[in-house]
Amino acid sequence: MKKLSYTLLFASGLVFGQFFEKDKVFTKQDTLKGSNTSYRDFWDVKKYDLSVEPDFKQKSIKGINTISFEIIKDVTNPTFQIDLQQPMKADKIIASFPIANYKQDSDFIFITTRKKFKKGEKYTIDVTYSGNPTIAKKAPWDGGWVFTEDEKGNPWMSVADEGIGASVWLPTKDIWSDEPDNGIVMKIITPNDLVGVGNGRLIDKKTDGGKTAYTWQVKNPINAYSIIPNIGKYVNFKDTFDGEKGKLDLDYWVLDYNLDKAKKHFEQVKPMLSAFEYWFGPYPFYEDSYKLVDSPYLGMEHQSNVAYGNKYMNGYLGRDLSGTGVGLKWDFIIIHESGHEWFANNITAKDQADMWIHESFTNYSEVLFTEKYLDKKSADIYAIGIRNIISNDVPIIGKYGVRNEGSGDMYPKGANMIHTIRQVINNDEKFRQILRGLNKDFYHQTVTTQQVENYISSKSGIDFSSVFDQYLRTIKIPTLEYTQNGDSLKFRYTDIVKNLKLPVIINGDQTITPTESWQTVKLKKNTPVEWNPNYYIHYKNVQ
């Protein structure tokens, strides 16, 4: 039952993605949402300057978003696409250039123009919006706003929208490949007895009558689904971390009755940051601070605004997803969601189909944290343990251009792919420098799977292209069949992609390179061969 229950957790989206739709038929709407169409490919977002005011009783929101952008190629009479999902509506649109017409069609606003735009020109579009946004039924697994109450009956509001998209409530250019290069300014307007917490740093607080406006600023690029307002009965405490780039401000916003336990439980943050800076390089957003915020759902990796809802327990709501006991030594949400600051927020996939870049590395960050926080043996045990929740249902990479993500296996299977690659490299310092190099060389960038694959192969000096094909693009796990007769070992691979290049170290110091054909090698000793369980392959004695 344990394996089944964990599998169901992952199959239902576990950590934060949309439900995978295996047989979905994609539509023109999906293409408009997921592709860099002619309505999007000529302009680059530079900044969002937005305000949001939720109404708890009406379960509605209203606000305005000023979209600053630059023209990136000459174009005549283009149509701009702004994304805003029904039932939200655009009440007014004003631009710094002449608009011929605009209309809201389904989940999109199309703005037609009669003008020649030149590369390098800069403009703005103001979208005033309002409505009753989609309400999440079970955030963060589905998308939408959450209007709920805390334990004392106070209003508590937020939104989760990684899968469904930020345009579920905010008019944006809602595509992962175009982040606002100069960040955002977000004003959250609340009743005076509540507090609005956003991304980055609080730069202004003004009270006018019965309302207070909290203004937050992010200086770095930010993915749209990370732009999140939190509204509740929050109190604040602060700390600092002595990191690789100096002092990093730690900013904690928790519900008033959680203050004492948060001060104790959040002591895990500094060891986490120390471990991740060791493995991945400096925290990517020193200018915007590190923040944990009490959330009305389990958690999400919102940049410099990490949503925390793990009820101040270690593990995943008090459970160990690896089934080994190791995962109860630390708080899953603090570790996993903070790992996303490097993989998802610093390095962001251009297309949702490549979401494994976010989740596989971040799932493996749990292993790496365990290694630094506990020991390597515990880390290996944890990595092997989470294989129990791999379903091998469909490939990890989804369909491109339609906002479609692949299998939830991108978490544990992707992590074990990386763990396997680490065994092949067989040099932990080189492996660490590759991880740090990814975060340095792709700093604040959006990337493709191919870029990440090529980088790892290039920096390791090993061609891992067939390994990525095996684990990302098929549901087959390599099986190494073997027979042993004294010091003679006969072996081959089955269930593999063509020409899989995945060498295996046996007995601690001897390397074999299996193929689909039988091979025989002489061992250094007659004792039964010692297979390394850290490779994510199946070993099968066919003698």
C-alpha cells in the first residue's frame, strides 16, 4: 500500500504541476497559449507595473497592469496578443501608440494597429482588468485563486498558476520564454487589518481610509507564474545569511499565530542555502532577498516569495516520499521549493514541455541537500528510494508549443537520470562544477532541453545524448542482463534506445560498456559481481 499511495501522490501532480492529460487533443487555443506566434514574436517584455485588489466577500479582483516592452524586429500593422483568461475581463486598454481596435476573444486580448514599428522602439500597454477569477479546487495541483480563512477565521487569499498560467488572473504575455527583463513592481491593496505580501522587497506602504497599499519590487527577470500576491493576517521577522555574494536578507511572513513555531522551524533555511550555494552557486536573487510566506496551499516556488504550507512538519506533510526515513530529516517544501530558485527561476524552460529542467534538477536538489546536511550514504538511499514512485506512464518531455507538460516522472525519474549521469562522470567535483556552471552560464535565462543536454555533455566530455533520449523520451528503463561463471562476466542491455552509451562501473573500479549484443569480460576476482544500485537501471541475472 505504501508504494501505491506514493504513486498516487505523484500521479495526481504531487508537487505542483497540472494533471497530465495523456490523450488530450490540442486546439488552436492551446497553440495561441503555448507558441511564440506572430502576435508575440516581435516584442519583448521589459517590465510589469501592476496593482491588484482582491475582494474576499465577492471573490473578485481588480487592478491594472502596465506592460513595458521593446520592439525586437521591424513590423507593419501588427496585432498584439495579451493573455487574460475568462471570466476575467479587460475593462480598458490604453497604449503609448495608436490602437486601431481591440477585442477580447476567449482567453486572449487582440490589439490591432495601423503603424510601422521599428526594432528598438519602446512602448507601453495599460490593461485595466476585473472579474471573478477561476477558483482553484485543490491548489496548487490545479490553478486559480484561493479565497479561504485561516485558523482564526480571518480572510486568507492567494493564487497558484504554474500550469494554468498567470493570465488566469493577470493580463500578461503569458509564455515562459519571455520574462520581464527589468522585473516587476506590484501593488497589493488590502483592508487595513490585512497585509499584502508579494515578490522581492517591500518598497512602500501607504494607508488611505480603510485600505492599505503594499508595493513590492523585483529587480531581476521573473517568470510570470511566480508573480503572486498573498493577503492575510501576516506578521514579519527577518534574518540574514552570509553567502557567496555577501549578506542575503531572509524575509519571513507568517500568520500571526505561527510566529513562534516559524522562528524555530525556519532554522532549516540557512543549512539549505549553504548546501545549495555549494552545489549550484550563489543564490540567484540577492537583490530581491529570500522569502518564505505562509500559504493556504502546500507550496510553490514563487521567486523571492516561496509559498510555504507544509504545516511546520518535516517530510511531505509528515510523510517520507522515499519510504526510507531519510525524507523525515528535513522539511520537503522548504528544501524543494527553495531549490527551484536555481532551477525554474534562475534557469527557466522556454516551453512547458521542457519542465523537467525545473523539476528533475530540483528533485535532485533534495538528494544533494541530504548529502551536505547528513551524508552521502543517506543521499544515495533517498535517491534510490524515490524510484518507488516512478510510474513510467508516458515520456517526461511533453508536447511543444501547446502549454503541455510531460509525465510527473520528471520529478523522481528525472532525478535518478541525473544521479545516473553523476555515476558515469565519476568525479563529484566535476559534477558540482557542471551544476554551478549551468547556473552561471544560463544566469537569468530561458533555455531549451537541447541547450541543457549539450552543456552537460560538453562540460563532462561525455556524450550523454543517448542517455537523455532513454530517460526523457521513452518509458523504457535499461535492463542489464548478465551471467557469471567464476571470473567471467557475460552481459548485454535490453529495453534501450538504439546505441545507448551508458557505461557502468562494477566492483568499484572496473568499467563495462554494455550494448544490445552480448559481451564477455574477465573480472579481477571470482566473487559475485557487485552492481552499483545508484545507476537507474535494472540488473537481471539470466543464468
